[in-house]
Amino acid sequence: DTGVSQNPRHKITKRGQNVTFRCDPISEHNRLYWYRQTLGQGPEFLTYFQNEAQLEKSRLLSDRFSAERPKGSFSTLEIQRTEQGDSAMYLCASSLAPSGGGTDTQYFGPGTRLTVL
Amino acid sequence: QQQVKQSPQSLIVQKGGISIINCAYENTAFDYFPWYQQFPGKGPALLIAIRPDVSEKKEGRFTISFNKSAKQFSLHIMDSQPGDSATYFCAASIRGSARQLTFGSGTQLTVLP
């Protein structure tokens, strides 16, 4: 399977614990996005990487959240001191920036469902 | 601030019928409008997309109608099939370095056999 992969698929944790999710984008895709999706809602943008550089962060991304993309390949999203309000599906998407301008298609992974007890 | 409003929240259609989902946006800087389809346990998948320089785009049974002056766009699914049962999201993005997508709240479509 050459699509976007995310691990783990499910994570249950207790409030106050730290969790880390991993996203492996489609190879050669230089853009990587993290979104959060709560039940019954559309995904909300969290942050964006172009290669290894984190270029944009949503105000939804509190200081308890940190994302990295070392070497411009896979990415990790860490949530420190989890709260019950962090329970959601965390989606990763990747795309290839078009060389001549235009619009790139974002391909989404299956997501990591986080439950904070 | 919700910038893309989607309706209806849920839709039930008979097999062979037409499914219509509507979206309205506020930010006139949006210049790319995709529709995503999401099945349970899966991530969203791009279905069809349109730019504001055209009023309609058709791909197979799926058509986007776009009304720039009204800041509205809609998805029409012709000859709806049970396999189309899924959640549909409209989205929009602004030309720029990030191209982050702003999604609507979703429409859960059920096509009855």
C-alpha cells in the first residue's frame, strides 16, 4: 500500500499522559498536514510542513501540542498532558507541491483515534 | 469561526435518485473548492474539485455547481447507489503557501436499496 499511513490507529490514554502519533506520507510528497476531526464535524487544520520546515500552525495547536518532520519524511504529533477535550481523530495528509503553480491534492491517511479517559 | 457552512446534516435518498448537498462560504479569497468522501474508519478521499472560474464540473455521476456571486457551491450525485452511502465534506482553500483546507461540517448520505 503506497498511501498515507498512520500509527497507531487507536490510542486510549489517561488524562495527563503524553501521547505521540506517527504519520508516513506518500513517498516524494513534500507537503504534510495534520488535521483534527471530532465526531460529527469536518477536519480542522492544525499544522503544515513543507519538507522539514513547519510553516504554519493553527491557533488550535496549543503549547501542549508539538509536531516535527525530521528530514522531511515521516512526521510525529505529540500531545503533552492530555485532556479529555483532546479526544478526537487525528488525520494526516500529504501532497506534492505543483511545480508550475496550481493546486495540489491532499491525500489523507486513515487517522489515529485518540480517547482520553 | 465557521467559514464554510454545509447542509443538510443528513440525507436519505432512494437508489437511483439524485443526492444534492449544498455549501456556502464567506471568505472571498477562497479559490479552490474540493469535495471529499469519507467512509467509516477511513480518512477523507478527494471526490471532485472546482475552481471559481467555471460554473460546473462533471465527473461521472458527480457534478459540482458553483455560484460565485452567491458564494455557494453544491454537489450533485446522479443515479445514487447504496455504495455512495458515506459522509461528504465540502472544503475550500486559499492560494498561498499552506493551501490548508477549511471543511464544512459534513453530510451523512444514506442511499436506500
